[in-house]
Amino acid sequence: DTEVTQTPKHLVMGMTNKKSLKCEQHMGHRAMYWYKQKAKKPPELMFVYSYEKLSINESVPSRFSPECPNSSLLNLHLHALQPEDSALYLCASSQDFGALNTGELFFGEGSRLTVL
Amino acid sequence: EDKVVQSPLSLVVHEGDTVTLNCSYEVTNFRSLLWYKQEKKAPTFLFMLTSSGIEKKSGRLSSILDKKELFSILNITATQTGDSAVYLCAVEENNTDKLIFGTGTRLQVFP
């Protein structure tokens, strides 16, 4: 199994809603990532978890709250989002993080979020 | 500020053509350069380059890194319509462990 699975594939939410994006991998990877990708732009790093601990938070607004319940799962909790947060949210994983890693990220297919 | 610049931004070719995609970078502490192909969904890994002058090949795709001139090229020979995608170059920075992505090159291959 070399897949990173993301759910839901599509999500439409209002600015007062609370929702979550989920990501799962069973490759034994110890690093997991959330990226945000706007149309025709490259992915932008949001968060990195390494060994279930938050390693990087790229100054992401607190309305995005990541959670890593175990080494296979990564969630992104969403609350009070703005329309400009509409984007494709990509989860990725890698064997390790930083200098120990081969560098290859395995990406999920993304969750396309629309905030009304 | 670290940056990765790809050119051209977009490219339209016919099947059978050969294309060369460029990636130049200014990164404080370089660790590796990676190429990804992104169709409608997730980026898929193509190559990781760490050493200058060593060509990596996979079928019709090949890539090489020049660490002196700070660039990499991705070549695709005998292009097919299935090669149509956005090709992303990313550089891994050694101090921050982050991937810095370029803006991508959008390749369209017509029959």
C-alpha cells in the first residue's frame, strides 16, 4: 500500500461551520504534512508532524487546527473559515523528516474545500 | 529569500516533440532538488537529484542537476498526450528541512 488517502474529496462549508479533513497512510511513514494549494499555484506548506509531534507551523491562522492522533492519521480541523481559504488541501507523508529522509513525499489526492 | 523559479510557465507542443523544462534556484543551504508531475490531482514523484552532473532517467524522462550554476532541467522525449500536466520543481533546504516549490510549468501535448 503506497497510498495516502484523504477524505472527503470535496467539502463545502459556511463560515460558521466546524468541519475536519482527514488523512491516512499505512506505509509506516513518520512524517506527515498539510499543504494548501490555490488554483494554478504550487503547494504551500502549512504544517509538518514528525513522530506525531508538530515540527513546523508555517504561521497558519488558528482557524486551522492540525491533529495527529497516531502515526497513521493526520487531521485538519476547520472552524470559522473565510472564503479566501477555499483551496485544495493536500496531505503528504514521507519516511522521515529532514536530513534523515529520502526526500520523496507521497501526496494524497487532496480535499477540495469551498468556503461560502 | 530562498526561491525556486521555473520556466517556461507554460508550453504547448505536439506529440512526438521533445521538451526541456528549466528550474533555477537560490536556496541558502541546498540539500536536494525534486521534480513532481501534477495532473488534476496529487503531485507524483519523478526524480530526486543531489549530485551535479549525474543524469537520472526513467523511460522518456530524464533530469540533471548543475549545482554550480544552480539549475536543473527535466527533459521529455517523444512526448505523448499523457505527459500533459504541471511539472513542479522543489528544492529541499537543509536548515529548515522544508521543500520550496517553484510555480510549475504547465505542459500541454496535443495529438
